[in-house]
Amino acid sequence: MSIETVSSLLTPSKVSVHGKVPVEHLDYVYIQNCSDLRYLETIVDVLRSGEEGMYPHLTEFCEKRIEKLNPKSRALRKRQAPATAADFSFEEWSQIAEELKSWETETKRAEAELREVSPSDSVENVPPVRGSNSLISQKQNSVPSRTGAKRKSALPRDYREWDKFDIEKECAKTDGNDKGKDFPVIINQCLPKINRKLDTAGLTEKERAVLASREREKGNEAFKANDYEEAVAYYTRSVSAMPTAAAYNNRAQAKIKLQLWHSALGDCERVLELEPGNVKALLRRATVQKQLGNLKVAADDLGNVLREEPENASAKKMIQEVEKKLRECTQESQSKGRKILIEEVEDEELWAKPGPCVSGESTAAPAERGDMGNAQKKTAGRAEGAPQGEADTHGTRRRGKRGSLDQCRTQEAQEKKLPNGAQASRSGTADQTGRHSSSADNAAASGTGSRLDAPCGALPPPLARLKNEGNQLFKNGQFGDALEKYSQAIAGCIDTGIDSPEDLSILYSNRAACYLKDGNSADCIQDCTRALELQPFTLKPMLRRAMAYESLERYHKAYVDYRTVLQIDVGVQAAHDSIHRITKLLIEQDGPDWREKLPDIPLVPLSAQQHRQEEPPSAELAEARAARAAEEAAKRAEMRFSVLKEEGNNFVKKGQFQKALEKYSECVALKPEECAIYTNRALCYLKLERFAEARQDCDSALQLEPSNKKAYYRRAMAYKGLENYLACSSDLQEVLRLDPNVQEAERELQEVTALLRQTLVTNSPDKPRKNITIRETNDSDDEADPSNSKRRQEDSEASADDRVERASLLLQPTNAYEFGQALNAAHSRDDVKACAELLRCIEPETLPLFLSNKLDGETFHFITRALDEHLLQEDPGLVYQHLSHLPAADRFSVVLMLLGQNERQQITHLFDHLSAVVSREFTVNDVQDLTTKYI
């Protein structure tokens, strides 16, 4: 796009009368450079309209441009005027006129016949319209006779007559005319029913397929007419002829319209049996599941649909609705979770693994939480098939009044109950929430009577029976009766003065559970506090008190108790969830300084902390976990890398190179071995004119991919920005060697070559030349005259001095001509040493300029010989510099391509010798990189 075109786009311009195209765009140059097809069509419309004048050549030029972009464009269609009689011959026009007259005659005759025929004679007893169950009386459809005289049009009235017009009187006349006119409708109660099963006996498979397709088409027509019952009937007929996925699918959709959810679900299942992965069936099954309330199943089906068709609008819309309902259900369940319910009660002894009793608390800890806040945990070593409600014969540890531990009691451990139906879960059954037995007698009849008399710690048998009865009543959902039993047991313990704080703490804790179940949070807090006074830092009373505080919205104390629970056992998930919920409430209530308003959190002693000991994983399991973690980390890194790379590319397209640079830098940190990221970041550096960093990124890219032409080209641009034109020229030639069709590299190489010559000329001013006199001698004269011989000897000595002086002058050339003279002289004598001295006298950067376009195969071979045989031993650094700059000479790539086998062997020997040299100016890797430009 030219500068004038760009300026016309940037500056406000005069808009044409058409309102869409500026006048400056009605130009050959703009039309030639414009590639927007729609805009060009608008331009050609303006030109054809003549609003800005008639420009036939410009219009034709614009049409050709449109034809080049899209030969089928509508703008290329020529508008033709309607044909007239002049466009046809006399015979053709006569034929057209006759056909029009005959058509007119036939139309008039048909119209006259229709007027003469009575409408009642032509109406047949046709079946009712689909979806209706009535027929309109045919007598009411009679057309009034038109044989009478024609009605005369009413004459216009004068304005004074309108003043006398009585509107109410005329309305009354109209109402009177309508009276007595009734249009009765005959209700047809005996519509023919469609037989839903076809008799296909004796038909071939092809015939049944045709019949099924025909019936399905009828169902489609009925579905389009919103007659879904009839559509279901025809689809059923199609299925009876030949079951197909399309028929089942269509019938499912019709049943969805009729809200026959379960029947529609069955049809969707049949479709998926015939064609697993059918998108329509999945979508319709998701619709049915959504209506039936199975939101998760609907979400799974919609996810499968979107995996097959990511752009399915119906699936996207429906999955948003399903996810919204799922979130609402989750929020409702969370909000309802504050209603604290108690399903079962249990004793406070914690289960431990079999083994000798040691001081301290049990190592087993509850891991789950029921509705009432009971922490649940399955115990190890449970015998399978044990009766429900019985415990394993594991020893438990009990704390005495003074902190001493009693001996392990196997019999006491058998009577302990696990919380919230954990016993049933281990025995193979699960209690259902809200299902309770009608009375305690039912349990006694099933064999629980013997357990009511089981001993409970240090409690005497009457009190132990009260406690067991309370546990059984609580389990059956009779919380009030259970509360009375626990209260009687507590009163009995206090009256008799039993010295068993652990048993009394359990009774208080169980009664607190009953209070919590009945919603009496205040009494629950009191009983939990008494239980904790008897047995400090007991898990269950602490957890139940925290839940009671939360139900009373005393969030500070609830937070402290939950934190204490986690100190006792960090594996209680209910406490984690509650803390997370309460933290949000406290932040909203007290602000950022909510922690300062909390009471002091007590420090739980180590003896009261319960830790679940887990066996260390095996080496194979550890390796598998590490491999899985590494694989997941690699996947996450790959996804993150792709996202960052895409964002960087988008920023580059928008011209935001600094932001793109940041994204690419993050990509490099994730995957430093990705070559494309280095070249992309180098482009950003070039756009930001940070040429040194661009060169470094290109070097890194070339280390990963030595033949990456983008890296060579962008490094050349970096060298150009750093004004290192020789290195720039070398990289551009390498780009052309890899891909000769890169036009940008050719243009840049021409420009850089001109800049390099200009720089060398500026830095090396011309020196005046010296004239050397050459005198010819005659050998015959010298032989005849001794004086001539003597003079010849003197002249030869003088000429030798002149040659030495001339050679010394030529060994320090100041331009390409002098260098070429000296090089040709040495080459004609095959004086390799003189060539080496000549190369020693010039700067390596000037060698490409001095060679100019005179480089050929022989000269190239002669120079490499001089470098290998003489200069390499004396100054290897100079040889490396000459070899580095020689590829910048003109025709270097052509000469290198035309070298013979001997010349190539010479180059190979030269680089082998150079690689064997140890120098501070270059390394072996540098020589290997340089070798790629020659071999």
C-alpha cells in the first residue's frame, strides 16, 4: 500500500454522496491495493450510479479487480433491460402474442365455468383438518349469486349530512342484521384412529425400508404441523416396519413435546443402542434427564455432545441452565446444612488397633462426619459378618480420675457403638436417613434385647441398661425418649457417686446429641461443656459444641472449637469445611481484622492429639505416584505453554510487542527447548529496537535448529540494527542458501551490501598512485657491446628494485583495483606465499569489498591454499577472520556451488587443520559453525 493511500486512510476525507465511499478511494492505486471484496463491490456500485461522474475505464478496472478476487461475485452480474418487441423477430413475437391470447381466453372460460357451478356441488366430504375434530357445515359455505345486477358505488356525502348521521342507530341496525345468523359447527366425535402397527409379512427388507421411510416422512409432516400425537403414531408405524435410529429419535422428540418423559427416555436409549454416540439422542436424553431432575446425568450427556460438536448452541445453552441449577442445589444443601441433626448416638471410647495398652490417647481417630456432627471412622480388624450393633474385641484405653490408665477391657470394647450407622456400613448394610423403627420393642424382638443388658464401663447394670436403651431409642429416631433415658442415667450416677468421669462424660455427650437433634442448642452447649470438664479435649463433645455455637450464630466460639477439634485430629473434614464457611462469615462481619476479635484458642497437649498412622508407601507405589505427578505437571505446563503462546501471537497481531514479549518470556521459562518461541521473541525485540537481545535469541534458536531460516533472517536484521553489516550479509546469504525464493532476504542483501561498501569507502580514503617507468632492452645490443651488458645489469638491478618497490606497494592495496592487480600477479606466478602476505596486509572485513564481483573458482582455491599453507601456522586467528568474512563476497554461493572435488578436499583439509589449532580467538564449536557455510 502506497504512502498516499495510507495517508488517505489516516486523515479525514470527503465522503461521497453515496455515504459509504470517500472520494479518495475512487482511484486506480487504491483499487489495485484493496483486497476487501465487499468494499470493492460498494465502490463499483458508486461508479455505476454516476454520483461522482461517469468513469467507464475506472469502472471496468474495478470490475476486473473484483473478478480477480472472486470471479463469482454478484457485482459482476450485468443488469439487462426488459425485452421488447424490437428484441425479437416477427415470427417469434407473433408466437408470443398468440400464446398470450390463448392463455387469456382459457382463463376467462375457466372463470365463467366456476361462476356457473354451485359451490355445494363441488365440495366433497373431505376428512377434517389435521389437529381438529370438527367439520364446518357445507351449507354455510355457499357463495352468494353474482348473476344479479352490479352494485353501484355509493355517492360521496356532503359534510352537512354527516352531522345528521346517527351512529347508535346504524350500530343497532347492524346488530339486528346479525341476529338469527348462526353458523353451526358439526362436532365429529368419531375420527378415524391410526393403526400404529403395520403388517409387513411377505415384504422384502428393501420394501420394509421404503415403507418405514414413508411413514417417517408422514410423521415429520405431522410434527411440523404441531400434531405431536399423530406424529408419534406415524413414527410408531415406521418402527414397526423397520426399527431405525432416525425413527426412534424423532419419536423421542415428539414424546418430549407431549411431556412423556419416561417413554422418550426409552426411545433415546434404543437410539444409543443402535448408534452409540448419536448426538441428537444424547441431547434429547439430556433434556429428559433435566426434566426428571437428574441434573448430573444431564450434564454428562451434554458434555459428550459438546465434545462431539463444540459449537452446538442448544447444548451450550442447556448446560448453562443445568450448571446453574446444580449450583443452586449445592447452595441450598449448604444452607440447609446448618440444621444440625443427630442420626445415632455412640459411646465416646475410640477404637484402636489390637495390641497392648499404652499411656496416652487412642491412635484411631474419626474421619467422617454425620448430620449431627459425629465423627466417623471405620475400624481395622473388624470381623466380616459380625452382627449389626456389635463391636470388635479390640482393647480401648481409658483415662482415670487422676490421669492414670486402667487395663484394657475387651468386654467393654464389645459394647461400644460406632457413630451414625458405621456399624451397619461395616456389616454390609447402610441406614437410610429418616427411616426409623416404630418402637424399641421391634429391636428387642430382632435380637437386641440381649445387648440392652451389656455392661458399660464402670456403670452398674441398671444404669448401663438405661444407657443402652437410650442408645437404641436414639438409633430408632426417638430422641425425646432417649434424652429421658440419658437424664435418668446421669441422675443415677450423681446420686450413687460413681467415680467414673469417662462414663459420665459419655452420658453428657450423648444427651447433648439429643438436645442438638431437637434444636435445643443452649442445653447442648451446657452438656458438652460438662463433658469436657470431666474429660478435657474429647473430640465429640468439642465438635458438637462447635456445631451448637454455629447454629446460634456465635461464630467466634464456634471457630475456636473447630480449631481445637483440628488440633485433636486434623483429619476431621467436617471441621475443615465449617472453618472455611465461618471464615467467610467472620470476614464479612468483622472485616480484615477479624482474627483479633477471636477468643484465645487453647493449646491441645500431645497426649490428647490423635494421629492416624499410615504405613509408608512402597517403592513402586512411590515411583508410580511420582511418575503420575510428573505427567500431570507436564500436562499442566503444556496447557499453560499453549495458552501463553496463543496470547503472545495475538498481541503480535495487534502490535502490542511489549506484552507479547512478556508472554513469550513465560513460555521460554516453561519450555526452554522450543525453537519457535525464541524466534518469536526475537521478532518482538526487533520491533522494540532491542537488537542485542534479538541476536541472543536467534543464537539460541540456531543452537536448537541450525537450519532455521527465520532465525538467520532475524539475526541478520539484528546485525543490521547493530550496524554489523558484514555479519548481516553473511546471515542473509545463508537464508538464500536455505531458501533461494525469500525475496525479503534478497532485497535486504542488496541494501546491506550498499551500506557495507559505503562504510568501507568512508573508513579507507584513497591514496595517490605512483608511476613506475619500465624500459625495454635489446639483447643483441647487449651482447655486442660490453657497456650495454654492464648497463643491462644495472638496469636489471634497478628493475629488480622497482619490482620490489612495486610489490611492496601492491601488498598494501587501498582499493579493489590494486588488490586485484596484486592478487592476479601472485596468481599468475602461482606465488602462494605472496598471496598470503597480501592477505596479511589487509583487514579481514575489507576482503569481500576488495574481491567485489571478481571472485571465481580459481581465485577462491588460490586464497584457501594461501590460508592453509602459510597463514594458518603463523596467525590462525587471522585465518579464522578471513574465512568468517569471505562468505559476504559477491558470487560466493555460486562459486561454492561450482567447486570441483579437489577444491572441496582443500577446504576440508583447511578446516581440519583449523579445528586442531588451540586459540583464544575462537573455539572448536565456532569452527564447526563456520564449516557449515563452506561444506
